[in-house]
Amino acid sequence: MSYKGRATVNANLRSAEMRITVIGSGYVGLVVGACLADSGNEVVCADVDERKVEKLWKGEVPFFEPGLDDIVLRNVQQRRLRFTTDVERAIRDGGVIFIAVGTPQGDDGSAEMRYVDAVADTIGQALGGGENVLIDGLKIVLTKSTVPVGTSDRIREIIGRNAKQPFVVCSNPEFLKEGDAVNDFLKPDRIVIGTPETPEGTVARRALHELFEPFNRTHDRMLFMDVRSSELTKYAANALLATKITFMNDLANLAERVGADIERVRVGIGSDPRIGYQFLFPGTGYGGSCFPKDVKALLHTSEVSGHPLRLLAAVDAVNKDQKRILLRKIIAHYATEDLTGKTFAVWGLAFKPRTDDMRDAPSIDLITGLLAAGAKVRAYDPEAAANARYYFEDRITYCDGKDACLEGSDALVIVTEWSAFRSPDFDLIHRTLKAPVIFDGRNLYEPERVAARGFTYYAIGRGVALPV
Ligand SMILES: NC(=O)c1ccc[n+]([C@@H]2O[C@H](COP(=O)([O-])OP(=O)(O)OC[C@H]3O[C@@H](n4cnc5c(N)ncnc54)[C@H](O)[C@@H]3O)[C@@H](O)[C@H]2O)c1
């Protein structure tokens, strides 16, 4: 590869001296940037959103992620973490470039690539000449974003249109969970890195091994592989987890029909170590910023590549149905699809606890359905109300607390399992609701105990069953 133009060659690979650029300061990019700065690297986070960057400079994290604000503030104060809207300058300043922009669902289900493409183009411009920080003569570009198989080739092609300095494109999918993201990044189960089998790939493997070493203390968690396998690994993990959840949801609906209790079945099967207890909780369907769009994107990839994943297509369809399960139970309870005059207290809006993320949250399907049926909604979520306004605007009432939410409501509907909802004051709920009815989408309570307190209690796969 030809090497033209001036460059600062950063040949010293000690992680303390690595200069890192993270493009996209969202849930993933900010965690990556802050945690890499905290382990001693000099990090610049670039984002096109000026308001976000302004807030970050003040140490304010523009979304809710436990523990992240402390790390951001500490590293800004210690000058290891900077923020900028000048993406090209940031690319010049980093030896390792993480692409962490969004890859939302496109119209046909495929991953929307325009943000990734735009970043690739800017990297190409930055490498088109002038000063650039390089590692062993190379700019190392990593895709953190979840991207379809073949994207690294696409990025390499886009960068190559303008680049005059050497670069290598590798895959490094992120497995963090919102709500526990910092811990997941600092103590990962595995660090998957896809590199090409080229001399540049060898340089990248060595540099990345050094970069991720601090997160690898007890044993080696780094899994090096080819780029396409790495890209597919991320989708495979999310698709398998979505399948596990969906299997349990489907089974829960069957359990109701046949008079079994899904919670007992869950414990019965989870005790088998080949199955395990994780991701066996039935609920209102998976949502969030990853599973729905990643399942759709993998399905799209499978279809265009001539091997449609039939099992995954069923998972997608069953999940769509499950997101209406609470609405179906409500309609069955009142024996009418017209809910005019009824008001529902909704506990939980975020797609899961410990986040303010509303992307593809099951609460959207529920509340949209309730409003369409003529009902009114009073909702409470400890963190997600501001983001929920984007979806519901002033069409629902946002309450300050879970008890205030109950006032004037006909029934309580639980959508997100925030821990504050686990041991409520049942007497207060009974006194405040117009009728003692709970629709619990998260199986938070024991049906017998809630029934003994005088409630009609609908749960998922237990409690009062949907009429056959
Ligand atoms: N959120 C998760 O839990 C999670 C977990 C693992 C992987 N991922 C993947 O990581 C990627 C990012 O997800 P996220 O949730 O952090 O997204 P996000 O929407 O929270 O953040 C993306 C950021 O990129 C910025 N951006 C867009 N175009 C840009 C450009 N050209 N230059 C600079 N900045 C730009 C946006 O302003 C935004 O701040 C996605 O591919 C997602 O699938 C997400």
C-alpha cells in the first residue's frame, strides 16, 4: 500500500499512549470512549449532534446509563477525554478509529447504512492527505456498530475512494447491555475482533490486543477471527437471545391454555445447565434498540443471500403478536374493543429497567392500542418519560410517581419491571383504582397472593387466563 503525505507515526503500542477516536457518542460510543479513557488512553469522541457535544463537555451524559456520568466527568477533568463535532479533525487525531454510529432499521428491514457510509467517507477525506496519527504506519478502523456481513468490505471501498494513507478495516462488535453497559464493557464475557488475513491485519491484531488488555485481566477473552465471522457473530448472538425469549413467550401462552404455570415451567427447565435460567422470563415481547432491528436485518441478509432463516422469521412474527398480549387481555377482560371512558395506569415505559431508551419498547404498542381503542393513559417511568414524549407527545398524562398514576384509573398495567414496582403497597393500589384489576406484563407478583388481596390479576402464562 502506498504511503503519502505527512503523518505522525505512533509506533509505541503501550495502551496508555494510544490515541483513540470514537465516532458517535450514543449509548455505545460514549461507553466505549469513556471506558477506554479511564484505562489511560487519550480519547476523542466525535458526534454531529452539537447539543450532545456541548453537554458532554460539561460532564453531562445526555441519556440515562448507571455509572457512566462519573467516568465521563472524571476523564474530562483529567483531560483524557475530549468531545468535538469536527469529525474529520478527530479522525486525524486518532490511531484507532471506532465507528459507533446508529444502524437503525431501514424500510425493507435491512440495516440503514447511511450513517456508517457517511463516516467512512469522512475517514477517506481525512486520509486524503495532511497530518494523521497512525499506528505502525496504519490507521486502524473498527466497526463497533452492528453492521451486516460484508460491511467492512464496503467501508474499505468507500474510504479507499479518497484515502492516500494506509488503513485497515476491522470488526469489533459490541455486546454491552444498556443499564449495565459500563460493567459489561469493563468486564466483558468476550471481545470479538475480526481482522483481515493481511500484513495490515497482523499489525491491527497486535495493536488491538494491547488496547483491550486492561479488560482481559483474569483470562484471555479476546476472540480473533475473520471479519465476516465477527460481523455475523453479533447478529447470531442477538438472534439466539431473541429466539429464547420468544420461545418462552409462546410457551407461556400455551401454558395459560392448558392450565400450567409458566413460572414453574421456567424454573423446571432453567435448572438444566444446557438451558440455563437467563432469558427465560416471559413478558410482553422483546423490544429495545437492538433485538427487533437486528432480527430484521439478519432476516434480510438471509433472504438476499438465498438462505432465508425460517425459524427467525417465526420469531419475528410471534414477537409482533406478543407485543399486543396486554392489549388482548384488556380487551378480553372488558369484553369490548371500545375502551372509551376507561383510564389505564401504566407502570413502565422504557423497553427494560435501568435505561431511558424507548426504541421499539413494548409500551409503544400497548399505549398506541389503548389510545386507538378510546382509552386514556396515565403513565409513570422513573427515567423514560422525556423520551416517551417523542412517541406520545401530549396524548397521555405523564405522572411524577407510581402512586399518582393510579388516581382516576380503572386498572393498573405493568409493562417494565423496574425494581420499584416489585413490592408495591397493594392496599393503596386497591383503594385508589376504580376497580382492583392488574394486568402484569412482567409476572412480578404471586397470583394467589394478589388474588387473596382482592385483585383480578392477569399475568403472562399464569394468573387469570385469556378466554379460549
Ligand atoms: N444500544 C445498545 O445497547 C447497543 C449494544 C450493542 C451494539 N449496538 C450498536 O451500536 C450502534 C450504535 O448504537 P447506539 O445505541 O449507541 O446509537 P445512538 O443512536 O444512541 O448513537 C449514535 C450516535 O451517532 C451520532 N452520529 C450519527 N451520524 C454521525 C456522523 N456521521 N458522525 C458522527 N456522529 C454521528 C448520532 O448523533 C448519535 O449520537 C448501533 O449499530 C447499534 O446496533 C447498540
